[in-house]
Amino acid sequence: MRHESTENPAKVVFAEREVPIFRVGDVVRVAERTPVGHYRVPTYLRGKTGVVEAVIEPPGIDNEDESFGRNAGIKLHYYRVSFPMTRLWENYKDSPGDALHIEVFETWLQREKP
């Protein structure tokens, strides 16, 4: 549901609540794209798959779009995603159970088909 704030002279429309599109346990892939400017996903994660460990609440503003003035206050979720180190680095020699746990914004994640 959307509403217009009475304290908002510019009449910007805000989302009351955004529902997360991923759940704990979902397998996701980080998008492979090269945006212009600064972005908040390490390049070595692009195209890699991981598992959602947590949905970060409350939802947050897309800092990438916000920095270019394109966001208008829309909030989406960050997700804590676990990536096995052996999938990130092909020559990884330590414990096969080692993993990177990192928060990734919703716009960078795609549902991986089972």
C-alpha cells in the first residue's frame, strides 16, 4: 500500500512496507553487471551462488540509486548471504566448510533455479 505524507510538500510517494522477495534458505546468484560509478558489491561475487542466511530488517534505501537521485525513498531488503570459499576461489586450500558471510542488497540478487 502506498501513501502520501501530509508532511511532504513535494508530494513524494513512499512505500509503507516492502515485502522481502527472498527467504532464509533460498539459493541466490549475484548479478553479473558492471554499473557506471560506485557500487556496493565486491566484483569477485558477481555470478556466484550462495544461500540466504538472514533477511535484514528493517528494509533500507538503495544507496546506489540514491547517490544518483533516482530512488524516491523506495526501500528494499539487504540479505545476509553465505558463499562457500571453495566457490569463490578455485584454489582455496583451507577447510571446505569455510564461507564468506556478507550482506547484499536485493537489487543484486537473482533467484537461482534448483
